[in-house]
Amino acid sequence: MKYTSGVFENYDHTYKVTHPLRASQPHPDGTRYLGDGAWAVNTRVLRPLETSPYIERAHSKNHVFVATFQRGRADFLAVDPQGEIFDRFSIDARR
């Protein structure tokens, strides 16, 4: 089983989840970057995914992450200001 870690970041004011990355390249044991800080700000236009191959999925949408941590795993919900969950995923703990 592969284990990855996750890091919150903010810069682009969009919603994004990267592929697991190591040395700036997709890697099954890499780190996922979650962002980008877009709750009470105007969101930005998304860059085309073809120009950002490190991004797995993205939305130009205000959001907050709801993170639940438990032994061996972190679960994430992406929730918009209306309370709609528009993405969910888990990251297994690194061993």
C-alpha cells in the first residue's frame, strides 16, 4: 500500500488538489497539495489543466476544507458557502 501526505497552501484563490508529488513530479509516495484559500475572496480563473499537469482537479469556487483526522487516515470534504459538498477524498497516513 502506498502512503502519501497532504499540505494545505494558499495562493491562487481557487480549489485544487494535486497529484501526489515528489521533486515536482507525480509519485505514488508523494505529497498532495490542497488549496488554495478561497472562502471570503473573489476566486481566480483556473489555469488550463494541460498547462499544470501536477494538478489532479480544480474548480474556480469558494470553499473550505473540512478535515477529519483519525488513526492512519485523514478524510477531507470540500464545502462551498451554500453548504454543498463538492469533493471528498482521503489520504492514508505515511508509514
